[in-house]
Amino acid sequence: MRLMGLLLLPAGWIIVISSMLLFPQAALRWTFALAGVCIEAAGLALAFLGGRDTKDAAE
């Protein structure tokens, strides 16, 4: 889970940057930028959740 989260972080940035460069209309740019930010948030959550230790896993 942690590796997947770390892979989603740069993918979100790539989506945001490419949307700003490729789409001429502001509505399309902001829609894809919002999608990229959501992907980054999901990646950050997966990275944190995958990295924390649980007591159930230790037993």
C-alpha cells in the first residue's frame, strides 16, 4: 500500500501540470487539476496508512 501511495504522488502532479499545459479552456483545466489533486491526496493517504504500524500485524 505504501509503494502504491508513493507512486500516486508524482502521477497526480503530472496530471495537474499536463492539464495546465494542454487544455485551453479554464473549465477543463480546473477539472483535471482537481482530479490530479484528488489523486495526490489518495496517494498521501495510502503512503501514511501503509507506513504505520498496527498492533494486529505484530501479533
